[in-house]
Amino acid sequence: MTAQTTTPARITKKQVPWLYSRIAPTHDILAFFVESKARERAIELADISEGERILEVAVGTGLSFQYVLQENTTGYNTGIDLTPAMLKKAKKRAKRIISRHKLPTDHYSLEIGDAYELGFPDAHFDLVLNSYMFDLLPEDHFVPVLKEFQRVLKPGGRLIQMNMTHGKKWYNQLWEGLYRIHPTLLGGCRCISTADAMQQAGFVNVRREYISQWTFPSEVIRSERSVSHKS
């Protein structure tokens, strides 16, 4: 896979809860216009089966988690995030979805959590989802965090990721331009790709798709923990 220059991260981990507390009230508006196609494709690639254990890291306001709740009603679904304000919105969304579709109320949890240190046992989950988080992280943190994702996945378990990525057209670069002007304009997100880092972390069957929506460039990546992997 061809390497592309990645702009250095300019938002620190300590700044994330502060920044996303400010973003939380209006987050879903922009996300609807620029992320919804990538999110729909990610859920398709996740190929969720009833009865699975599923973890979403950086669950945000629950835009992906709402579909997980509907497709895995007999399993258990966990969402974590660093920002209480985002989790508050995710919890409200989950309650609405459960009420609307008459889903079980005891098959999920939403809680504060850290991608760098997932508080779960080894080989615990069938599926890990992650949306627009790595585009905030320093590039040299990609592999260590991916290894932590790998640790909590069962052998053969799937990882589905969405990231802001390098665009194919000149107009896709406008979003990176906003980041360069001031990183908070995009919530600290900048153009990256994690496919190579996934392979370095030991994931297999790495498959990357590119999606542009309203000029915003996203990548959706599906990979698996090797069945022969030893932690």
C-alpha cells in the first residue's frame, strides 16, 4: 500500500474531552452530511451476527452504536468514549432506539473508557468498531493502540475502522486545509490511513475502501485478528 504524508497531530489526548464537550451539541449535523455513507458501509462490512460481543471504541454520540443495538439484540454491546458530553448524547440515542424498536434493555452499556488501555479481558470481543478517532492520534501511536484492539478481539475477530483520509480529488484537500488553519475546526481530525499500521500490528485480511461524501474523504477498513495470533 502506498504511504502518504500524514500531517502531525495537533490535539493532545488531554484536550479531547474539552474539545468534544464543545462539539457535542452540533456534532451530528456535520456527521450526517459527511460521514453517513461511510458509517453505513462500515456497518455492512461489520457483518454483525446475533449473539456476538461487540465493542465500539470512541462511540461518540452513538451514530453507529444505534445500528449495533438493532442488529445484535441477543448479544452484548459495549460503547466507550473519553468525553462525558458525547456519552450523554449516546445514552439518550440508545434509549430512543430501544423504545422505538422494543429492544431488550439489558444488552448494552455505555461508559467512559480509554482506547490506550481497554478495561476488558483478552480475546473477549467478536467485533471492534472505531470511528474517526485515529485521525486525532499521533502517527507513532497507531500500532500500539491497534495492538490493544487486537488484544481484546477473539482469534478471527473483526476490526472495522472509519477515518478521515487522503482525498483523490483536489477538492477533497479542502478539509485538510481547514485542519491546517486551525485543528479545532474539524475536531482535531486530519487525513490519515491506518491500513499499513494494521498490518504492522498483526491484523490480517486488511481491506480498505474509499468513500467521498460532500467532498469529505473517508476510508473504511475491515481487518481480522489472526486465528494463529499469540498475545
